[in-house]
Amino acid sequence: MRPNSRFLSAWVCALILVSCRQNTLPEPLPGRWSKEKAKEWYAAQPWPVGCVYMPSYAGTSVEIWGKDYFKPDVVDHELGMAEDLGFNAIRLFLCDLVWQNDPEGFMERLEETVRLADQHGMRILMTFFTNGGTIKNPYLEPQPEAVPGVHNSVWMASPGMDVVNNPERWPIIEQYLKTVLTRYRDDPRILAWCLYNEPENTKGFDTLPFLEAVFRWAREVNPSQPLTAPMWAMPDSRSYNRPISEFVCANSDVISFHSYEAYKKCRRFVRYARQFKRPVLCSEWMARSRGSDYFSILPLFKKYKIGCFSYGLVNGKQQCHYPWNPTEDGKPVPFTEEPEVWFHDLFRPDGTPYDPEEIAFIKHSLL
């Protein structure tokens, strides 16, 4: 008699999940919040719902924070659009390179952004580092032009491959992280700290030693807000990096993950994340053409009070209305036509909704 393949698959997945429960994780660094403290903190929060906010004029983190690019009037206007939706949180990527070259100016612009977010009822999930992006070593001037037809074509890693892979260059990064954390360590306008975006996305980066150092530096500051770094793959995925994923699960005060999958796969990730018995944030989601949309996924997050940040607000230089491009010889193949179904983002550059029904659904869900 042949075994039922569906049952066998579910059984194998169950074994994988059990093998990765918290009691099998490595010992955390000193200072990690207890489950009780994390739950008490989250119980005092309104359900965090918002977006990964990239100003429409910016394609890189240098363009978010650099003095020649920063446009507070645009940020003010766009965060007003997020407020009108009912959002109460945004996720922001920072930029160590701008701080290194203009620390006073960077901190002034950061404070202006935090002030504007607070003015519009937004708390911030601050994100320090990421390996992602087509440009593995960031630079200041001039910033690249977007490649027509290519999704997120000019995003830069931070602090970059050459820094992550060279511990001799870490002291300035430690100083940067501790400067920002110390300034905002007790600031109620900050929701939480995402120390490293998608650390499992290595691609030539020797990530784990740097990741461990980043968490250690942050614990030395000991902010009153929780620390986290997101998982991006389940244990049975080919993208899963066990040492890195286990480290972030063992050291995050609140568990976070990313999912651009349709309902069933996203629900499975939610269940996996919740097994650690800590508050859960989905710090990136929404890819309409993959079935990750507001109509199906937001009710799931609402049911379990999963804090959630859909990718994008106003379509702009990142061109994230395009889906992830197919590749040829390792390079993205540009799309020649606008997508009928947008991948990310909620509003067109002129401020009109991509999908008015979607906007109405968001507003109704967040009443």
C-alpha cells in the first residue's frame, strides 16, 4: 500500500518544525528579553500595521538620508497618506555611510523624520543593515539612475560586502550603531529595532560573525525597545540558513519574518514563528501577483495580532510595481510594459490609489 503523499509531506514538515523549536536553539547572548517581558511589552501596544517606507524620490538609502536628497516635505506628505489609511507604523532603512560622512547632518535628518512620523501617528521599526541589493558595496556620489523596467534596480547593501567581511572595519560601524541606539534607546516613538535585514541572504557575505557582533553591540546599549532580525525561509526551504536563522531566533526579543507567499504558505510561516512563544512581526510582505495581497493576508495577521509591514507606499524610483525580474546570464531582464497587476506599492506617483477597492479594504480593516 502506497503511503498518502500529502500525509507524508505534512509529517515530514512537522518533524522539521519540532526539530527547530526554541529548546534546540543556541544559548542567547546576555540581555535577551524573557518571553514574559516580550509579551508584556507587546500587550501594551496597539496592533502594529504599516509599510516599509521608501520615499518615492529615493532608490537607495543614501538618497533617503543624504543632505542633497532629503526632502522632508515629500516625507511629510507621504506619511500623511499612510496616516489616512489607518497605518500606525512604518519600517525605515538607515544608512551608515551617510552617518560616517556627515554624522551631525544624518542625526538631524533622522530626528526630523522621526518627528514627522510621530506627527502622523507612526512609530518606527528602525532597520540598520542589509545584504540585499544589486550594489554590494555602497557609495555616496553620484547615486545611480534606476534601470528602466527593473524591480528595485539600484538598492545598495549596508554596510556592504567589503565591511561585513572585514572585522578590521567594524569599529566605525559599532560606533554608528551605538550612537543611534543610544540617542533613541528610551524614545517611545521607536517601536523596535531590526538590527539586520534578511541576514540569511548571504551571497558572498560572511554574515554570521558580523551579525553576532551587531547583536552584542546592541545588547551593550540595552534599549528599552525590543531587538529583532527577520527570518526569510522555513527550515524545509532551500533558502534556509540554519546557523543564521537559529541565531536570530535565539537572540531576538520579538520574532520577525518575511513572507511574499500566498495564504497557505504565509499561514504556515505564521504558525512556525508563533511556536517560539514570543510576539511576532512580519516586517515585509505583499506581492500581489504571487497571491500575497491585502484581501487574503491582512485578515490572517489581524487574527493573530501579527505586526505587519507591507512593502512600499508610493511608487517611485525603486520601481517596485514591477515583479522580481527573470534573469539571463545572472542579470535581470527588464520588463518592457507596465505590469497589469502591481507587485508592491499602494499609490501612484500622483497620489491616486493603484486599487481603490484595496484602499477601502485597508481602511475598513483598520477601523
